[in-house]
Amino acid sequence: MTKTKFLITFLIINLSVSLLNAQDETVIYNDTVTQKLFRIKKDYSKRIFESTYYTIQIYYGSLETADSILNDFEENFEGIKSELIFETPNYKVRIGEFKDMNSASQKLEGIRKKYAGSFIIKLSDL
């Protein structure tokens, strides 16, 4: 009787392990349409990821003040990309291009010491 229980238990465990391993296998698409759609989706997702970034906006307002702040920033923080942008009705000073929010937040801590109203914006080139 104990041999039978042992054999049944062994078979159940073996079967459940093999079923769990089957879930880890890579899905293979044999249908060409499905393959094309999967490739298109993968390329689109990659383009979205690569074109999305975070930047820090340190000022928005008049051209004279924006230009002054941009020059001040470039003197104090060398090596960080900075740009002056016009979006109706304001000029904006944005600095840096960060791939993730954590690196933008770390840079923002140092920037806020001099430019208290700075904040992070998520942008996309698409």
C-alpha cells in the first residue's frame, strides 16, 4: 500500500514539474502574419522607448529673463545640455536629457538649490 502511495505521489510531482517547465519555453510563431505583427509591435515599442526622455525645466517666461537664466546656468553647470525653447506665449529653459526618472530626480536635487522652481518633464521626439 505504501509503495502505491509513493508511486502516485511521485507521478503527480513529476507531472506538475513538467507542466511548470512547459510554461517557461519561448513561444514560437509559425504564422507569417503573426510574425510580421509581432515584429512591427516590437519595433514600435523600441522607437517609443528610445524617443522618450526626461528633462528639467528651470524657467518659463519672458525672453530677456530666459536668456539671462540660460547664460547663468551654462556658466554654473558646464557639461549639461541646455536649450531655450519658445512655446506660445513663453520662453522656456530646459536642461538635460535623462533616460529615466531616477537620474533626472538626482540631478534635480542639485539644480533646485539654485533654481527653486525647477521641475521634471517627460518628453518624446515622436
